[in-house]
Amino acid sequence: MKTQETKVSPGEVVTVENQNPKPAANRKYNAVLLIANGEKVTGQVTDHEMKRILDRAKKNPEDCPEESFWSKYF
């Protein structure tokens, strides 16, 4: 999916094509819209980086925040 054609909500992860890949660059990335320090920002991670952060959260659930009451419904 091309980045320009993608609409996401904060926290939603989508796979996007690298629009101008360099020779050693990945062809696709996982993109996300985040709210960091009260500001909306975009982030991109490779599949390897995504697996790493998900594995780390799974190993350390005590360090992960819980979902707010309202975010479960919106």
C-alpha cells in the first residue's frame, strides 16, 4: 500500500511501500501514527524491529501500560 493512500488512527500499524528505496533499503515498512508527548508523530519500523518490540513487551508485561477505559470504545 502506498503511504499517500493510507489513512490510520493513532496506534494503528500498517505496512507501506518504501517510495524511494536505496539499494540496501527494505521495500516495505511498518508505519504508525503515535501520540508522543502530546504531539502526533509518525514512525516507521522494519519487520525485525516490530518483532523485537512486541517480543519485549510480551516478556515484560509488568512494564506495559494498560488500555484506558475510553480507548476500548473509541
